[in-house]
Amino acid sequence: MARTRSPRIDKTPFEASITDLTHDGRGVARRDGKAVFVSGALPGERVMAEQTAKNRHFDEAKTLDVLEASPDRVAPRCPHFGTCGGCVLQHLDEHRQIEAKQRVLLENLERIGHVMPGTVLPSLTGANWGYRRKGRFSVRRVNKKDKTLVGFREQDPRFVADLSECHTVIPEIGNRVSELAALVESLDAREHIPQIEFIAGDESADFSGIALVFRHLQPLSESDRATLVAFGEASRFAIFLQPGGLESVHPIWPEVPQLAFALAPWNVSLAFRPLDFIQVNAALNEKMIAHTFGLLDLQAQDRVLDLFCGLGNFTLPMARLVGEVVGVEGDAGLVARARENAARNALANAQFHAADLTQDQRSAPWMRQGFDKLLLDPPRSGAIEVLQQLPLKQFDRIVYVSCHPGSLARDAGYLVNEQGYTLVSAGAMDMFPHTAHVESIALFERA
């Protein structure tokens, strides 16, 4: 069988004038009539670039030198910017970053959904540094360098970035990346640990509220376990091991660490496990919850349906404000913990159901209950399957919290163009500063 050859890449540097910014934070130029996406370049700039990939409809390149800089260009704060793939926008002024994300949202709504909001909501922003309380570091022992690397993937995802620090991660973790690398390097199992997950809740009497989960592919020696326990005691980080799947995760220090975070404005506390999904930006999460409740115009007598509810991030604080709220989520473990959280917070008016919302749920009891308002917070794939099943006429208002503007735009098109809703307002939320990730929110009202 003939082997397909990759297109030949021309490494000759070339000059490019950047006219736009892609959804993933690269500059857009044209070369001989063909689109070129240039990493490290901003609109309005003239750069010297080098081709890195060749495709049928577009090419890819990286910036070698900035000949004419944009007034929006700033010096990246992180020494690893440009190599590490964790951030792609540190060279762009922070205010311009969220403006770019707002444009991505509106362009997607118009191009994919064929709809535009009546009002563009002011962007929701918070701290731009030290915000990330949940993430996963890749780990790799590089024998040629005789060292262990801990970090996010490089822009070339085949490689692990050799990080000494990370400014977007909470400082308690971001300032200790080198220490984590040295810790793994000291272990007998250093070649068999592929990742370290971190997650942070509120501090407790036993530990700092921060947990590390060490994935390991072979059993750890007693010496390695003792080393990790000693690190936990010294740092006050809870240490978990993961020898297999999700259910294999277990603590080794302290004996029973209790992870939880408070949503103080609503007097609610959410307990969670170290691999559970929580919003990565704690401060913006509280702003987002308040913003969502304002758009829903919650009233004391309301019955609200909260789909893709997770641990109850919206459901439980909402229960303080309305008559009843029903949360539905596909992950049975998250539903179990949401129910436990409802009991811990004495919220008898919050119900939870486990259901795969991509499948037919028309016979589910919760689907046939009457509601006034609907909240959606789906994964990247969106909510079209469940929207097509719901008796939508019962909802006066729908608020849609989105982590992917393309799926939001598709679903907005369905609600407006096929179901008669009006897209009253929409706007971006900067949950992940310095990355190209676009979080957004939209309000729909029945016309």
C-alpha cells in the first residue's frame, strides 16, 4: 500500500500582515491568496513568520519577529509563554482579550445560529492571574535530560512543557511546579507517573483545602508512599493516589480529607471529590451565579429546571431564592453528591435526578413536571438533544450558560428560528483569562 506523504513544509521566513484573530488566538494573514494562521501574532501587526504546517485550505505558521507591533501588544508575564500550550493570549492586552472573545461569540451567533441578541451584555470579568483552582499537569521523565518535567502540554502537544512556574494557576500550586517536578524525580516510580491533577476548595483544620491526585501506572513502593505523605504533611496538600479508573482514587494523607467550597452570598457549601468537575475560576463563578440569577429574574414562587446541574453549583444557591428547583445531570456520582450537598445545606426544595440528556427522556417523571424557567449549563457539545424533547412552551425565560460559542449559536438558532423565542441578550464571561476559551451566557424569552 502506498504511504501518503505529508505536504512539504517551506521553512523559508516570510513577511505577513495580520488582519484578524482566530477563535484559538492566532493571527490571520494571507500568503499567495491562501489563509495562514500565525501563532504569536496580533491584528494590525507586520511579522516575520515561519511555516509550521501545510493544509489544503490553510497553512499554519509561528512568529519569528515582530516588525510592526500592535498597540495592544503587551509583554507576556510568564517566561514559558510561546512554548507552553496553557495560554495563547498573554501577549494581548487583557481588555482586548475579552473584547476578542465577545466578537467570537457574536460572530458565531450570526454565522451559525443566524441570530443576534437584542442587547450585548457587558463582559463579566475577574482576576486575570492566579485564578485556576483545577487542572491537570502532564508528567514525563526525559532520560536524555536526566530530569522529570511537570507542566501543561506544549503548543506542540507531543511534548510536556518544562515549567518552573505558572501564573494562571492559584499561587499555592503555580509557584511550586519546580517542587512538584523534583518530588516526582525523587520517586522510584518517576517513569510511571503520567499526570498530577490539582483541585482547590476552602481551607480546613486538617489541610489547606488543596488536593493533588497522582496517577500511577504501577504500584508504588512503601518508600514512595512515605515520600508523598511527607510532602503532603509539609505542604498541607491532601495527597490522593489513582492507580486505575476514577473509582480507584483514594487518599493517603490526611486519612479522610474533606474537600468543599462555600458560595458565601447564598450560605451554601458544596462538598466534592478530587476529580469532580467544578468551575475553575472561583471568584468569577460567584459573579456568574449572581448574573445568571439576575437574568432569570428569580421569584419566590418559581419552579426552575436546571439541566446539566453537576454538583449543584447553580441549583443549591438557587434553592435559597425560589419555591423549588430540579437539577438533572448525566453523571450519577455528581448527582449523588448533589443530593448529599442538598441535605448538608438543609435544602429540601432542591431535587436531583440522574439522566443522560443526550438520550430520549420524554418518559422521565421530571420531564413532565411543570416549570416556569429553565437554566442550561451543558458541556461543549451543547444541549440540542434535550431542547428538542422539552415542552418549551412552559418556560417564560431560558438562561443558557455556555463553554462553547459554536454549540450555543446552534442551539440559539433552534430556540429563536424554530421555537419562537427571542434572544434578548448575550455576552462573554472571562472564566479563563489568557486562553482562547470563550465562556458566555444568553437570555431567551418567549416572544
